Amino acid sequence: MIDGITTYGSEDLLNEIKNKEPVFICTIGTTETSRIPGISGAGATPELTEYTPAADVELMVLGEVRCMDGIAQTVVDGVTTPTPAVLTKAAIEVADIPFVIVNAGSKIKPEIQCMNLTDDYGRDVRTGQAIKNPLEIFENARELGLKLTRMHDYLVIGESIAAGTTTALGVLKALGYDADGKVSGCMPTNPHDLKTAAVDEGLEKAGIKPGKDVDAFQAIAAVGDPIIAAVAGLVLSTDIPIILAGGTQMVAVCAAIKSIDPNFDFSRINIATTVYVVEDETADLLALAKAVDENITVHSVDPRFEDAEYAGLKNYVEGHVKEGAGAGGMMFTALIRGSSVENLRKHIEKACE
């Protein structure tokens, strides 16, 4: 039992990795779905959402943003909330965790060194042709995963992609899961109708009848995003423990993995996300995870932002942002490596300032 962490499932993997050395892999990507007005708050305007992934990782690496003016922020109804990349950066520093940035298919390239899986990026899911090359991304990620496995004890894999809950919904629905109204989002008011309409339009144009002989690569190609293909490749490259640092997106990754390998052992990977996702009243992450596989363990991290002195962090408690850029998984990793919740939160507040 670790203060700040609630576990839904087995604690076996948590205990296994407690004294081992991780690497954090932050995958970034674009889906032009984020340009649909009202579908994502991961940017001050729909157009700026495409800069958010690159800005997030520049902030992690450089401590500043170069691809755009200012820092990527979530702005909903005039409320501005710090990007979760700030949370991730603070956790990396507190726990002294090595990390790599992986471009899984980002339209805006960050001005930093990163591993490149493809030069393409994701299109609008409404086209039914969201990803041109999911198998290529998957195979390139497998090759990268093999290399990282030789150097580290376990992998913590996060993601930054605006509108990622919509593409996650797309993949889950295409593979036959009842996911409507259950995916999370970065806004207090979850635009489920907008997400479902976009996905349904894409599925119809792709000629996909959900669950009817649809495989992971068909689902991703039609209504997914590059990160789902990349993270699935990283997971299926190795047999070492893995923490999937994220919410709905990582459940979609698990669904893709199960499609590719129906006998995959989900006891060796855990999802770690924030309490703000797990307790999101507009979604149901735990039910989605259980529907994919009953052996998926979810860890919920509570940084107790209600006690934060930095006002913007209190917005997380009110349902803004919730997760992203691996924030939940990295805070989880910092806590299991010995940081207290209070120490972690103080570092996050300092990073915000």
C-alpha cells in the first residue's frame, strides 16, 4: 500500500517493479480530429491543438516551448489549466527517471531530438481513413522497444495527442466494445455525442461493421491514431513489465493488443492514470478496461491538487484536463520510487510557476 495510489486489481506488478529501474517513453502524435470544434480542449483553439504534443515534449526536455508562442494549455470556458506535461516534468525530476521522446506521427515536429517512427500523421476520423500506415508504425515501434528492453528493467509508456479519447473510442467501437459514453475527456462537460457522431461517420465511410471480423490494424487505419499503433508495438516487442501511463487511450491500446495477440498476458502490464480519470463521472474507465480483459490492473494516482497553492492545479479537481503526456503514470512511478504525495505536489507547483 503506497500513499496516493489506489489499485484496482492485482498489486503483483507494482511490487515487482518497486526497486527496479524504468525508462519513460513519451509518444506524441496528431489526429486532425482535434480540429473539430468542441471535441477537444487541449489547446486555446482547435487549430492550436495540433501544436500541443510537440509543445508538451519541448517543455519536458527544454523547460520551454519553441514550436509555438507560450506553453500549451487547456482552455475551456475561459478557464486555463496547466498542461499535464508540467506534472510529468516534475515527476521525472523528483524520481530521476531517464526518458525518450518518440514521434509516432506528429504533424508539428518538436524542436528536440526524438525517435521517429513515421513522417506521416493522423487524419480526421470522419474520413474513415485516419491512418495510412498503422502496420509500419507498429513494426518500427517493435524494433525500438527491443532496443529499450535491453537497457532498462521496465517501461513506462505515455502519450500526448489531442482528441485521443475520440480515436480511442473509434478503435474500441470498431473492435466491438460498448464504449459510447464511457471514454473520458479533458473537459468537465464530455462531448460524447460529438465524439460518437465523428466515429460513426468514419466507420460508415470505411465500411466497417463494429466487431464483425475487424482486426486492430483495420480499426486503427479507419478511425484510430498513430499512438495506438505505436504503443501496441512497444508492448508487443518485449516481455519485461510495462506501465501504460494514461487513461482511455491505453484501454484502446489494450484492445488493439488483444486483437493482435488474443493470448496476451495482461498481468504483466498495468495502466496507471490519475484519480481525475478514474473518478470521472462522465466516463467509465474501469468498466472499459474490464471489458477488454479482466486481468488488466488500473492504478489511480491522487496528487491532492485540492491542497495546491497554485490555483490552476485546482482546476484538475473540477474536471479540467485530468490526464495526458504520461502524467498519471509518471506520478505513479515517482511515488513507488519513494516520493511522498506532498513532495511531488510541491515540485509540480514549482514547475507551474
